[in-house]
Amino acid sequence: MATERGRARQEAVGGAQAEPQPLGILACAGQLPLEIAAAARAAGRPIHIVAIEGFADDAVKAYPHERVRLGQIGRMLASFARAGVGQITIAGAMQRPNLLTLRVDRGFFANLPAVLALTRGGDDTVLRRVVAFFEGHGLKVAGVSEVAPALLASEGPMALRVASAAELAAWQRAARLARDLGPFDVGQAIVASADAIVAVEGVRGTDAMLRDLGPDGLGTGLGRGGVLLKLAKPGQEMRVDVPTIGPETVRLAHAAGLTAIGVGAGGTIVLEREKTVATADRCGMALVGLRREIEKDDGGAAAFVGEADAGVPVMGDFIARRTPTPGDRRDLRIGRAVLEVVKAHGAGGAVIVSREHVLGVRGQLPLVGFVAAQRTAPHWGRRLLKGRLGVLVIDEREEAQRDVDGASHVIKRELAQAAMDAGLAGVAVLGSVTGDEARLDATAWANEAKLFLVAYGAQP
């Protein structure tokens, strides 16, 4: 025992070279877990991967690993413990799973309160709870900046083509919106032009947003000549959720008609860097690492949360038979606050919120298509238990201006059907459902779709 203490003391003062502690990688989908593993191995660090079945790439077999199902939480923790892991990184893509279809173990039920807490709030809220869970079990969670910093974007041009002044102006426009949307945990990626916001990333992800603007998307042609900005949100949990681009991002952006991609220097992962840069060069696109100059402004958008939504009445005019639940009312409040922000940026007049999580901000996409696209949004399986979840909040004046048929209201049968198909509980209008015929029609369509419908009166 004395000898062991002496050896430990000697190692502590540098008298002996301690063996590097194994790095644990909780691997989800994509190349990121593999690139982290390669970087750590090159640095001489042992690796142990816990690969999530159905997500992690088969190439993890090149490293010591164990495959587990997503619901086998006890097995995850035990695998890291057997490998002597004290530090882990969580890497790769994963959408919110359906908890009702998971194959679980005792560890899942032993930690059930923590698991259920993951079903409320935005991505950053959820990921902070994930970090707290693993650290509560004695595993230090490290980010890419600590374990593989070479994967992060450098500052300045990465591709051959230099960005134009108009592209720089578009990135600045997008960055201002990203800053103001930060408190609502949405908008990690934004497509913009120098004079307009085209699209905002929601829960469906960057690729889905770009496909919407591509040749077969619901917003085909809207992105032509625009730029993509991929930037960490103010206060983002960077240990687990670092913005990421790769060759597919470039390909989809080019297909959507975009001309340039800007990413946060030192705060965005560039996967398969050589291939990504080569793809940008082949497409004639600028690819730039941007210095982060816009930080969280506590006097900005955050001030909207918890207030009376900038003059919009707290009590609305409930028109249809169905009425909102307390949870729906919380979502309505968040949706109204988000609309105050996006309206100031000209970023669209509709937002969808579910369980305090902003699922999507419309941008310039067609309203009905924007709502219909939420059918593919992940939802933890809660809809199977709760029926309808989520609310659509519309700025009536903004949407009426975009209405191609010139109608003075926006609640139509097609919109009610799309909201029902997307599993939403109701629709709120910031404005008035005016005219007896329009009001009767809107009420009938909401009742037919089993939606609540609330109007908050004319805006000042």
C-alpha cells in the first residue's frame, strides 16, 4: 500500500509517465464519432466506443467498442465503467426517439425521472440534462474543442472563391436574427440574402431546411443567390451540440441555389474537411470561417419571455369548441414572443411550438407547406399518449400580405387540415378573424379538424 501511494505521488509530480486515461465516445450517427476517435488515437489516447444501435456507423468496429440500444442506459454506464473511462464525449446525429418503442433495461427505469425530463424543452435544455445525467454518474463530459480541436473551423476563407460584399451583408443579417432567436433555442442555421431572411432551421435540421429550398422542395427557388450561416446559438451547450457541416451540407446548399456558406470560426465542426472544401470549390461556392462578434444580448430577445408579449392581449377570443390546455397556453406564450422577434427581422409570420420547444419558424416558405412539413418532426412518442401536441401561431397581418388569393384572413380549410395532419392541438392568430362569413368558415374548419382556434385581437 505504501509503495502504491509513493508511485501515485511520484506520478503526480511528473516523476513517472502516467498512461493516458481512455476516452469514451457515445457514438450516434454520422462521421463525427469516427473523426474524434481517429484524432484521439493519433494523440496516443486509448478509445472505448459505446455505439448506439441503429445510429452508429459500422466503422466503429475499428476501435474497442460495444453496441447498445438507445434504451439500455444501464448497459451504457456499465460499458464505460468496465473500460476504465472517466471522460466521455457525445458525438453524432440523433433525432428525438419514440420512447414507447425503445427496448430498455433496468438502468432506464432506475433513471426514469431524468429520462422523462428530456421530453420537455428545446434542444439545448435537453442536452444540458443529458450532460448533467452522465456527470451525475461520475463521467466527465468533454466537447470537441477539448478532445479534437483540429476538427473546428479556422477563421477566414477555406475554399478558393472569396465571399462578396453582398454575401457578407447576408451573413450579418442572419447573425443578428440568430442572436435574437438564441433565448428560444432555435435558428442554429439560417438562409438569408442581403435584404431578406429566407429560411430558419427548426427541429427537422439543416439538411431538411436546405432540401425545402432545393429543386424538389416546397420552397424551390427561394434560396437562389442566398447564403447559409451555421453558427452556435448564444449560450449553446457546446460540449454536446456543436454546429457541424460536411460535404453533404455543401451539396444541398448548392442544389438550393446558395452561393456561400459561413460558419462560426472555432465553434463549428467541419467534417471530412478536404472533401468538404473540394466540394465547395467544385460548386464555385465560398466557404468561410467567420469570427464570432455577436454575443448574447440579455437586453434583447430574452426580455420577451415572461412578459405580456409586447402589447398582445393575454386573454384571446376562443372561437372553436376545443380549448387549449395549460401546456398549450405555455406554448402559445412562447410562440407569440418568438413572433415579436422574427417580425422585427422580417423573417416570416408563423411559428410552431410544442412542449416549450420551438419546432419551426416559417421564413419565406408557403404557410401550408411549412405546417405540413412538421409531420416528420420527432416527438418522443408523446403524441401517442397525449393525442395532439403543439400550436401554430400566426401573425395575421404578415400572412395576409403574403396570401396569393388576396383573402383578408389566413385560416382556411387547407391550413386546418395541415395542422391536424401534423398532430397540432390548435392555431392562434395575432390579429382578428374578421367578417361574419370568414369567422364562421374558420370556426367550422377548426372544429372539423378538432383544433382550438384563438384570436388575440388587432395589433396596435
